[in-house]
Amino acid sequence: MATWTNRRPKSKNSEAFMNKLRLGIFPNMKKENVKNSLPKVLELCDKAGIEAVLPQRLAYATRPGYDVCDRTSLKQMDMAVSLGGDGTLLQMTRFLAPLKIPVFGVNFGKLGFLAEIELKDLPEALPKLTSGEYVLEERSQLQACVWRDGKVLVDAHALNDMVVAKGHFSKLAHLSLKVNGKRSGNYAADGLIVATATGSTAYSLSAGGPLVHPSLDVTIITPICAHALYTRPLLIPMDKVIELNAVPPYEELLLSADGEIIAAIAENDTVRIAKSPNKVTFIRLNGRSYYETWQEKLIRNTEML
């Protein structure tokens, strides 16, 4: 994980000074609190001298817009922010990581492990973007390819995790695991989670996986409700290639990337998971350590129970 300080040029002759910083806004409009807060967010952007770029469907005629399916419209952004929970941020990174556009999240959800700040912190945070008072931090992603008869059917990327799990009405998933072509074990479980260090606080954590500092370039393999007491999570270097295959008795299997189902796995398919060439660049604004963030979020989760 690379980390470096970034400061925007302040020379009056520089293009950065002459043009407003363009901030892409990715709001989860299904959340009532996001919908109600969006006008305030736009007002804060205007006050900080930031040009807000909104989804075209919101039809703000006086503001620039983007379409997630149009890379040209996304490239107008200097950076981007998600308004919602971790799911909203993950969706945003899916479109912006290949374009190397830095991102951060404003938490409108319950936990928000990936979010950098809360809404109350936004008035103080936005001016830091224009003055360059932030740190950029790269996070590794995973890439999953589904191979069938020598051809790639699906190619997907995920910041948190890839999951191969049983279908809705299936019995246990039976999977074989290879690491760099070498057999590493068989699993009888509800499925397997293959997570990044960033994703260690997501599904993997719920399934009994370890908390892993995001600076570590590792892959976490966590079984879901394994039908064997000796089965434990496994950490391996991220440059290793993982191969998953169904073994008899075959049951319906599904592959998901960051919680979104992307493929049904046939009996003779191979799911190959490796380190993605695309990294996500996060903007760090609050200066808190990960240990403080973990503690705060985990305590908040306990209070919600």
C-alpha cells in the first residue's frame, strides 16, 4: 500500500489554480438522509470553491453531469466522494479505479468501515481538498476470472472480496483450492470468501476471519460455516494465484464481487482469483490511525445490537 502527501499547485499561473477542482458526487438516493442532505453538500462545495459533478439523472441543469457508463464523462473529475454506506463507495470504486481517480466516502450508513468522514466533518474536510491538505493511499484489489472450456466468461474486480458460495436452495458447497497451481485443500462449507486486507472488516470478519491492516499486501481465504472444526482462515501473499473448482457432489454455486452476484459457476468451471492490476486511491483527511477507526466502528457495532 503506497502512501504519499499530495498538495495542489498554488501558483496563479497554474491550471490547477485557474480551474475549480471538480468533485464527482456519488449519492445513494435510496437513503432518505442522503436525499435530504444533498442540497447542503452542494452548498458546501460551492462555498469551498469546488465544482460538484452530479449523476446526469439528477438533472441539475446548471451543474456538470456524468454517466457511469461513459468514461469520458467520468474523466472530468479530479476526485470523487460517495454519500451513503460502504456499498455506495464500493460501487463508485468499480467505475473510478481503472481511471485512477482518488476517492473518499462520507458515511450515511451504520458502520462505514471504508468511509473517511461523517457528514458533520464535511465543512472542515472540503477546503482541505482545494488546499492539498490530504494524503493519498493506494489499496489493492482482487481480480476474478471464470474459465470454461479454455475461455474467460467473466472478468471482475473487487476492493473488498470475492465470494464463491452455494445457491439459495443448495446444500453444502464442495470446493477444491489450489494456490499457485498446488493443491491446498478441500472445503465442505456454505462457501469461501477471498478477501483483501481492506475487505478484512467486511464479510470475512463476520465469518470469523482476522482483522488485517490495509498496508499488508495479503489475501485472506475464509470459509463460511465450514463442516469441519479444523478448517480455519488462511492468509497468503497477494501475488499468489488462487484457483477454485467444484468437486462432487456438485451443487449450484454463485460468484459475487463486493456483494454483487456476477456469475453462476458450472460444474467444470474454474474460478481464478489474483491481484488486480487496478488499485483504488483513497483520500485520507482525518489523520486517525486504523486502530482508532477499527475500535470506534467495532464499539459502535456492539452498541447497535
